[in-house]
Amino acid sequence: MIKNELDVSLHKTDTLKQKPAQDNLGFGRYLTDHMFVMKWNREKGWHDADIKAYSDFHLDPAAMVFHYGQAIFEGLKAYWGKDGSILMFRPRDNLKRLNNSALRMCMPRIPEDKVLQALKGLIYLEREWIPRGDGAALYIRPTMIATEAALGLRPSEEYLFFIITSPVGAYYSEGFNPTRIYVEDTYVRAVPGGVGEAKTAGNYAASVKALTEAQSKGFTQVLWLDALEHKYIEEVGTSNIFFVINDELITPPLGGTILPGITRDSVLKLAADWDITTREERISIDEVIAAAKDGSLTEAFGSGTAAVISPVGEFSYKNENISVGGGKTGPLAQRLFDGIQTLQRGGCPDPHDWLVRVA
């Protein structure tokens, strides 16, 4: 049960950090002055909600997050709008997905409306940290961890929820260029009945080895195949994946092993708005390779919060390199990249009511 009585305190810091140069932000390198924190236990529910100075946590070495991995998080952004307002893109969907992850990981759900109000307050307080350059934004990281000090496998009875923010630059510092993707056929990301659809820290820890091996070979990311047959395409490292085959937009269906991406859903809805035929269906790596060879595969791209759209110019599978669209960014990937970024900044109509105004 969610207790919605949540009073949020505000404690501004007098010690402000020096803000970084906006032309060299990178991703996640700088953290802002304040954060939002609240605690949960079985007796009080959510309590001690506070917007306060960014600071260290003090956790017991026996805190259950260290031993049993109860940790979930989200990622979203805030932007300066074209009219000078501060906007967030689909934050309600991120908070809803966080609660779905919480249920899967036996963690308490957050009061979404109350947390959204607190998030608005945090973003407004940190508004001078929001970069103004093209493609730049304030990245927002809500996180929940198990904090009870106890050894023994069971759900924790104490949790900490916090939100930190970081100014980030344009994801493509050298231009919107296609990436090279390594198709992983040894390691797996998620199995049916597992936690693949939850945004939990362990999923990312499990993917690091495959990612580092792929990057050592000169590839940007890993394309994961299903765990049972090593045949059907699932998702790319930190993104969902799309293919344009015979002028239809195809993406693997959600079935418990794939993260339900907010940007993925945005792509599907915008494509439908544009009268583009979309299909959510299982597609094998062999089908993709065959389509690339006969020319019916004209585009491939990933979708995610960090990059929005990541065009794919080449796949590598079993020592064979497969070119997509001549290694160039396709027209639909470009249209989606431009369209979503324009929408995120309030530069066009918002028919799906995705934007939330902070101020």
C-alpha cells in the first residue's frame, strides 16, 4: 500500500559548485548542487522527504543492496523550452515504470504524483544547471535501494529513494553518425521469467563483460539475442532496436525480457501518427541479415533517453559484417531524431500530452 501523505522539506545549500563549461559536459560527469531524498520503512511508509544539498550517504556494510541487489533506477531529462519554459518529457511514464520495476524487485512503490511534484521543485531549484546548447539537457536519475542492515535473503524492510541530476551535452559530439553494433551470441541479457523488463542495476552489471569485449573490437554497443535459442533479436545495450524492412517499421515485442522503453513507445506512436506501418513481432538475426543482403532492410536504429535515436550502419555477426543502408543515417531515423528533440523542447504541437511544464 502506498502512503500518499508526503511532506517535502527544502534545505538549500549555501555552498554552490562551479558550473562546468557547456561545450564540454559529456555524460554524467558533473552533478548539481541539490538532490531529493526520502526513506521508507514498514511502520512509516515514505517519510523524511527532503530536497537538500548533494551529499554522501552513510550506509551500513550489511545494507541489503550490497548483498542481494535490490536496486532500481530511471533516466529522464529536463530541457529549456523554445519559449523559455522548463520542460520534462514523459516523466509520469518514467515514474510508472519505476513502480513496475519496484513490484518485480519486491520493493515499495513510490507515490507518483507526490514525487513528480518534488521533482518539479528540484528541477526548478537547479534551473541554472540546465544547459542551453543544441541537444543538451539536464539528465535526471531517480533511484531506489534497499538499506536495511541484515544478512539473509529476503526483501529489505527499509529503502532509500533519491533523485540526482546532471547536465549533459549533446550525445553525438561529432555528429549524428551511424554506429557499429556487435551481435552477441554467447552471453545473454535476460531470460523468460527473469527481470529483463525491470530497470534494475543487476541487468546492467550482467551486460558489462559483453559490452567491454565488443568495444575492444571496435564496436559501439551489443545487440542481444534471446537466451533460449540465441536467435531472436531483443535489444541493444541501453536501447531498444528498430528495423525498416520493406518500408515497415519493425521492433521486437515486449514479453518480459525487454525493457519497455519510453522512447521506444514514443517512436511507435509518432510513426503511427505519420501513417508509417509498424509491427511489434519477433524477428531473428538471420531474417535481418537476409533483408540486408536483398536490400529490403533500409534502416536500423536504437531508441533511448540518452541518445534519443542511434542509427546503426553495420552489424557484426559470426565474423561477418553486414552493412545497413550503405552505412548512412536513414531518413526515418533522422526524422524521428529531429522530431522528438523538437517536441521535447516545445517546438511543435504535443498531441499525446507528453510534456510536463516545470516553470
